[in-house]
Amino acid sequence: MSAYQKEYQWAEQQPELFWQHQSKAIDWFEAPKKILTKDENGIERWFPDGVMNTAWLALDYHCEQGRGDNTALIYDSPMTGVKQTFSYFALRDKVAKVAGMLASQGVTKGDRVVIYMPMIPEAAMAMLACARLGAIHSVVFGGFAPSELAVRIEDAEPKVIMTASCGIEVNKVIPYKPLVDKAIMDSRWKPDKVFMLQRKQCQAELGQERDLDWQVEYEQALPHACVPVLATDPLYILYTSGTTGKPKGVVRDNGGHAVAMKYSMSTIYDMPTDGVFWAASDVGWVVGHSYIVYAPLIHGCTSILFEGKPVRTPDPGAFWRVCEEYDVNVLFSAPTAFRAIKKEDPNGLALKNYDLSRLKSIFMAGERLDPPTLDWVEQHTHKPVIDHWWQTETGWAISSNPVGIEIMPIKAGSSTKPSPGFKVEILNELGEPVAANQQGFVSLKRPLPPSCLTTVWRNHDRFESGYLSQFEGYYVSGDGGYLDEEGYLFIMGRVDDVINVAGHRLSTGEMEEIVGGHPAIAECAVVGVHDDLKGQLPLGLVVLKDGVKVNNAELEHELVGKVRQEIGAVACFKHALVVERLPKTRSGKILRRVIRQIADGESYTVPSTIDDPGSLSEIENALQAD
């Protein structure tokens, strides 16, 4: 039996014993005697009588262990030209003062704090300061529209908001103060105070009675000690898009989260405690919570907080420059970041300027890792590229190549095998397990492992109906996919990305693999559009690599032929349009549903999460021209 099989079976057959063992890796104030119980709603809860503090684990513990001089956080901002390094001692002391600043305004255990900030060190400090007090933070991606911020303020009911005077994009400065003021005006809930961190790129006028100058309050604050909390007390609320349009507040607990974060750093990422970990994401997303702020610091690593982009800050060598400059061991980002690099530097010339000898592996998540992107990154970096699949709701990888236990052969298109603790099954519409290589609903058998959500903030019914009620005893991920005969998991996209062509259920993800494999194409999206005869037909939208010139009609003919050859005529793939860019969220996910609505001539709402609203007009124009 392999090392992975032993670990996986132990977690599957003796989950309480397994997670009790993993829980010993963190420093509890009072170690849990109970490992797994059910709460009043019948939901499984981990370590219910354990007492701890997440900020203690991330900072104070390392200082107590004699590692306080080690580097905890590196801030690198090509946007401003600023670079800063914080030791564990320095970061602990700053976080303790920020916690004191919050406490001086009456923030205590259980209070909510909304954090609406750019990618600057104070954003991480604010999160850790909330954890230090036992307050519940809710980070909202900096730059979100006031309407979206207002919805989150109204739902979370924060005592205070922590923000900055501006965020910085590649070619513009975004003042945050007007956005925050408008959101508060539109919200039925009014916070007591707003802490405003002034950035020199844009100073905010503090004209409201609730406004406080962050730096003035910080200088007056007294350091605050860590407040003991139960493992089951909430650490944070993170809102994720809901199908109804109203965001869902995913609630993450303290204890299960800390244990899973610590376990994942060794098991999934094979990180040494003195290594350098870089999650090239944003603190507004779950990756930023888990793998910029919490897991690396709980593990004792150096974490990098990067205020920049994979391209144009200043060029497609930005990622490789950071990896060389800070001796990064593991890089983690979304496939869309590497597609952007590939588009601007198709031959990987920028890579040749940098020494990546310290880089052990590159992890990707957040969307499907298409084989062409996998091949390009492997070919040019000569590093293992590891796809892993997880969700905001789980907080860490449901499936991965667990390189800290055993390195498995990589299969293109697969996120390898379920992580120990996650019991993945593929179910049909009746909730019955299906055979190997047969697609269905990707579901997780309960109990879910530590760190997974236990409810939706103030809407437990929505948690039950959205995740647990479809198949009894299972959490339904909302993704479709299959397990092959070796137990490798293939995620084919959201369940609603499966299209029905003349009665045949076909995966648009599979078609995207084929289309994206064409040498002229940087990235693509395939969506199902309405057809009176066949129900739905696939439509491909493709973005060409920079510098590539093709005859669009000839390209479409080649792509139709490729899909026909690999899937068959049943796919009815007949149209592929060349566009300048695809509409995406700020986290890099392609807005397939909106594309589908445009193609079907339906009315649609421009999502607040969109990175570039002009991309939707380009799609409309391309479809009209066609």
C-alpha cells in the first residue's frame, strides 16, 4: 500500500483519530478532549471544546519558540515601487497595536469588522488583529462596487470598517472613500466607525463623524493580547457569489481552520517551516485568506504579499522576478494568470532572465487548468505544475497531488486524487454512485473534514438547501466531473456548464481543452447557446496569442475539425469567434453564464466582480458581426 493510500484510508476509516493526531501540530491554550460532535442543527463540528487563538498560532507562537527574527511577510508593490519585510516579532507587535486600535473603539469577541483594502501589509494586519481579539472579519475585495459592499455590510452588520484611501490598478488610482461612503449610505446597517489608512497616491478627506485616521489611532493604541476563543467560534465570514444574486456568507471556524491549514502546508505543498511561499492572489479571495495570511504564518513560513499583476507590472516577467528575488519555494496562482503571461510572452523569453532554481513547484487552482496552459508552463519553467481543486466553502484542497506524502504521476486535466479527509464520490441524478469514467455530480460524503463551512452567515436554511439537501449524507459541490479507474478526479466545470445537445449531455470543459490546444490560441471559452432544433449548441470564443495572425474562417474550420475528431459529430461544434479578450471576474474566472445570456439575447446584469466591463461589449459586437 502506498504512503498516500495509508494516509487516505486512515482519514477515511478513523476520521476522529486522524484529525486528533493532526490537531497536535498546533499550540492550543486548552487541547480539545472532544474531537467531533454535532451542533444543534445536526452539523458536524470539529474540536468543540478546544480553546485557542489563530493570531497566536500565526505570530506569537513563533516568537515564543525563538523564531521571532525570521521573516514572516514580504510586501512587494511594483505599483508603488515599495518593498517591505516584516519579521515575526515586528508583525506580531504591529498586529497587537492594530488590535488595540480596534479595541479602543469597542470591538470585542464576536463583533464583525469589514475590511475593504488593497493588497498592502495593513490588510493582513487587520485580519490578524481581528483574529487576535476574537472578532469576526469579513474581507471585501478592494474596489468592489458600492452596491456589493453595501450588501455585505447589511448582512454582516460590522461594528467598524477598515479601509484605505485608494487602491492602485496598472494605469489608474481608485479612490475608496467615495465607494465606502456610498455603500454605507445605501446600507440599512451603519457601522460606528471607519478607519481610513491614508496612502500618498490619493489622500481621503475625513469629513464624516465616523471617520478615524488609521495612523493617528494606531499611534495612540496600546498593544492587545490574544483573546482565547473556542475552536468552533467563527474566525471570518467570506462572501461568495450565489445563484440568486445575493452573496452567501461562508462561515469559517477557528480551530478546524487552523488544523487544516497547518496540515495542508506539509501534505499538499510540501513546505518546509523556514521556506518561502507565494500565493499570487488577493486577500479578498479565499486563496488570500488561506495561503497569503493564515497557513504560511501558522506553519512558520515567509509569505509574500504582492501588489501587482502577472503582466504589465512592468512586463510578463513579473512572477519570475519575484520568485528569483525572494527565493520562492512554492508559487500558487490561477491558470488565468499564466494564460496572461503566455499571451504576452508565448515563447517564454522573459523566463530566461531569471534564476528559478529555488522554485520547487507551481500550484494552480480557482478554475480548470486546461492542458495547453499546463504544457506551456511545464515546458518553459521545467517545474512540476500541480493542479488542485478546492472551493471558498472548503478553504483548502479537496483534491491534489499530495507531494508532501507521495508524488503521483500527473494526468493532464486532473486535479489528481482526493486529499486525505475528503471522501469524493460521483453521483447521478438519483444520488447513486456511478462507474469509473462516468460523469456526474461531484459530491463529498459527510462528515466534511476540518475547515469546511458549517453554515451560511445568518441563513442556515440556505446552507442546507444549497449544499446538503440534494443528496442525503453528502455535500454537493456544484461541479460536474468523474473519477477514472485509478481514482484520479477530473473536474469538468460547474454543473450548469454541461450542455444538452439533442439529448446528449456534453461537457463544455472538454471542448475547451480541445479548442485551447490549438497553437494559435492563448485562451478560450465554450458555452451552450439556445437552438430551437437541438436545444443547445456549443459556441467557442477564442483569444489569440500576441503576435499571431490567422485567417479567422480557416481557424474556425480547424477548430471544428479538431472537436469533431476528438468528441465526434455529436458535439455539433460549428462556431468559433475570435475576440480580443474574455470577460472575467477580478479573480480570473471567465463569466460563462453572462456570455451565454448575451449569446441568447437575454438581458443580463454586469457583475460587480467583472475585471473589465468593456469586454462584454466586445462579445456583443462579435456576435452581432457573426
